[in-house]
Amino acid sequence: MSIHQKKKVALVIGAGAFGTAMAQVISQNFEKVILKVRSQDIYDAIKDGENSIYLPGMKIAGNIDAALTWEEVDAIPGNIDLIVSALPSGGITEYFKENYDRFLSYLIKGIPVVSLSKGIDPDTLELSDDLFFDMYPHFKDQFCFLSGPSFAHEIMQDQITLVAIAGRSKQVLENVSDMMNTNSFKALASYDVKGVLLGGALKNILAIAGGIIEGLGYNHNTRAAMITRGIAEMLRFGAVYNARPETFYGLSGMGDLILTTTGDLSRNKTFGLELAKGRKAEAIIKSQRSVVEGYKTAKAAHFISERYDIRAPIFNGVYGVLYNDGEPREVITKLMRSPTKFET
């Protein structure tokens, strides 16, 4: 998008690491990007030109500003052309119900919404598309869902990044992609919403498994085996949701899984490394501010596997470690002793 085609205002809900990184991306295509925040410390940090809470030492673009109240958002001159929800999956329903009428007014104006959530609600077993569509059933075409191999730190460094963006409307997908694409960031369109969302959510559980494996001293052979068999299990979940198998071999599936199980910037992998040291899951979660999506998604995946009789020993093994005080090494031993089956 050239400077002559720049849009006026983009609104990003949530200023964690990834929300801030996406604000940095789209700041190249908008005159103004507003990060709507809830915390005073994040608000103050962004006002100083750096999200020092989540991305210390990384400067943000000068046309990115923070808003603590909706009055501040409304005071920004120019029409909002894009909304990005950077809320974790567990926070979507509460936040959008709390601000239902406001977002309804945005949708009535035709403003598209991009969700960055990579999780499954453990209570309702719904993906983020279900959560949004339940609230706004008449505006399904205006929602898009972004997922793929993308560490926030590397996005901020202008590292070349490719992601998938899924939706129902060709026109909306093309419009949103145009507003998000830069020389270093590209969103590739897909109609397979369930496949993209499942890939982004389930890979977080496998990233936890990858951290546990590495933390226990296992190396490349074990990681490769886990990734390969993990993809096979993801495909079984995909079949239940009528997702396209090829999606799981793309950016939001295999691409994101490789990144989060091999890179050192994954919160989910780091969580797994801590579990391997003998720390309890709840204690780790309570000790940090960042959301580990794989923690709650592991519970959701376990319940889904039970409901639909999905064979998922790796996913259920991670669930056992997180919620049943399973000892990681014993879980791996049990997996290796399971009956031999033909590879499928």
C-alpha cells in the first residue's frame, strides 16, 4: 500500500507483545494506529514510544498511540477502517459483551475485524470464530482470523513473516490483506477458517510438549517424532471440524508448529521447559503476566478428544501433565509403551 493509499485509523484491542507487533505492522499503512489498553503501566509505556512491559528495548512507530478510555478513542480524528482484536481466546466473550453496542456500531459501518486469538475456550469448546459469530451472527463475513509462524520480537525487527488469514468473504479478505501487507509482512488468504484456527490453537499444546521434551534432555530425533505425530493428531481434530487437511501442512499448522517447537521465543515452549524442571503448571501461570494459550487449550482439546473419540495420545499426555499432576518423563514412557499401530 503506497503512501497515497494510506487509511486513516486502525484500532487494536489489547497491547500484549503480539498486539503491539501487529500495530507496528499496520502502522505502515495507516495514518494513525490506536492501541486500546486496560493497564496504566502499558498506557504510560506506549505513550513514551515503547511497550517496555512486553517488548522492552523495541521502539514503536511514531503514529502508534495508546488509549485507556473509549473517550480517547472517540477523540481521534478520522474514521476507523480496521479493528484488530489481540485478546486471548478466554477474554473475547467478556470484553465484546461488555462493549457489545460499540462494536456493533463499528460492524454496521462495514469495518472489518481481525482476530489474532490462538486458543479454544475450555468451557464452551468453541474456537474464536464461534465466539464472535455467537455475538454478531449477522456480520460473519466481516470477521477474519490470522494465524501463522510469527514471533512478536521478530515482527518488530522487520524479519520477513508470512501468515495465513482466513475468512468467509473474498472481498473482505482482499481488503484486510491489503491493509496489513508490508515489505516484510504478508497475510495469505484462506477460506478454511476452522483449519487455520485449529492449527494456531493446537500447535500451542505441541509447543508445550516440545519444551518438556527439550527440558528433559531429549534432542532432535525426539522433537522430529513429536512434530510428525503431532501433525497426525491435529489432522484427526481437523476431520471433526471439516477442516481441510492441507491447511495443517501450511503456515498456520506445520509452519507455526516448527517455529514454536524449535525457536526460543515461544511462551508455550518456555512453559514446557519449566514443567520439565518439576514446577507445577498453576504456579508457573500465576507467576507471569503473559498468557500461555496452550494451557487452557490443552483442557479444551482433551474434552474434544473425549467427546468425539479422537485418538490423541500426545495431546492427552500434555493434559495429564498440566491437570492431573502427571510426571513428564513417565508420560513419555507411557507413550513409548503404547501398542504399536500402523502410521496414519
